[in-house]
Amino acid sequence: MNEMTAMFYTTIENVLEKDERAVVILGVSGVGICVDLSHKFPGRFIDAGIMEQSIIGIASGMSAAGLIPIVYGQSTFMIERAYEQLKVDFGYQKLGGNIVVYGGSTEFGTLGATHCCPAALSVLSMIPGMEIVVPGRPDEFSSLFSETYDNGNPTVYRTSLFCNSYQQPIAFGKANVVKKGSKATVLAVGPMLELAMRALQNEDVTILYYTTVSPFDADTLQENFVNDRLLLMEPAYQGGILPQAAKALHGEKVKMDFVGYPHEFITNHGYVVENAPMYGMTAEAVRAKYKELIR
């Protein structure tokens, strides 16, 4: 069990203890801790197995009945397979609920394109009112989830196998100014902060850290945008956050570039680290892209 998954179970156990409205539905089988929690919270911690579309529908019904559903499952299937249910059952109905997903983008790349979902953040942003949270560390997930789980809005939390080593004081809907510089602005989403810092911490660049994709913190970008240069770094398809950034910088002349997965099917059956050079996700590749951007 990775660190962010372990933090998920710790966090929801605390929520279940303090809030009787909270109900957890797992879209994954075979997790040993499930047995203990299902015994501790009978009827409120349910392992429903692999039926993601039905789980989202069930969760929306719970929300309509006054409960606070917490759904947990694999990103590919909980978002892309159950997209219609997320859109209609939660988005259109304006119901609150929490969908926590793991295995984002290519973290299950060893199983092929069917288990990869680099488009997930982009498609979620097309659902009006959908909140999208992308923590870069286990403590950030716990803090953001505890802050927002009962806010009455549909919220997706994308957890990650890979975590940042840089600790930031984060808050929902607010970006962090990690460092200030004059030659370009870098917008790093969630776990991409680690790569941004490794590549550019010694460069004359402003780095902004976003753990909330939607609602997008336009003010922080507007206030810290420098030299008409913008590098968007996302743990997903390149440019997924572009509409929000472009809207925030409306009227500005911008030269920009992207770090993320190219818009193509992921056909290389390998681990994230193994395939990183192929997709330009190394410190050297990011530094070279930055140098070209500020020319």
C-alpha cells in the first residue's frame, strides 16, 4: 500500500468516527484493511467490488437522502467508465459527494492503454460545478479532504503513487507561490511540483503550485505572471488546464509550452519512471524546454 492510499484509509476512518452522515463505498476488492473497517463501521463501509457505474449512481442516491458518500476506486474506471453517471447523477443534480481515485494517468501503464487515463482531469473539467483536487502529498490529501468533504459539492480527489518532497501550506481553491523569478511563470499541478523543482529551482523563474484544478485560482496566476512566458506542467494530457489559464490571462500576450503526456494512446507497457524520458518528464527535458521558452 503506497503512502497516499494509506493516508486515505486513515483520513476516512477519522471522518467516519466524527460524522455519522459519512458512508464509504469501495470500487476495489481484496484490500485487507476493508475487513477491519467494515466491522468497525457496519453498514457505513461497503466494498462493492468492480461495478463503478452503479457505485456512482448509488452514491448519488445516498447524497440525495442526506448522507455524505465517499467513493474510492481506480481512476480509469471511476472517472472515464462512469463519466455519464458523474455528469448526470452528481453534476446535473447538483449533489454533494466525494470520489477519491488512484492510479492516475499512466500509473497502471504496465497493464496497457485500457488502464491509463491521462484525459481524466480534462473530461472532469467539462462537468459544470465539479471540483477537482490534485494533492501532491499524503498530508495534503488529508488536509484538503477534511476541509471539503462536506461542502455540498461533487468533488474528485486524484491521489498519486508519486509524491512531492516539498511541503507547502496548502488550502482548497488556493495556489501557492513556491518561488519568485522574472523570466517565466511555471504552473505545476499536484505531483508535478517535484519535477518542476528538480528542474528549475536554481533558475530565475516563478513557480506556482496548484492542488486545486477546479475551482481555478485565477488571481494567483494573474498576480504572479511574469515576462509573458508560461510553462504548464500537469500529470495528465498536455494542455488540460489551458482553458482555465487562458481565461485568467485574458488579454495578455503569452508564449507558452507544456509538460505532460502527449495527446496519444499510451501503448508502452511500462512503469511511469521507465517511460518518463519518452514523454519529456525528466529534469533535463523540462530544463531544456524552459530554456527554449525564455529565448
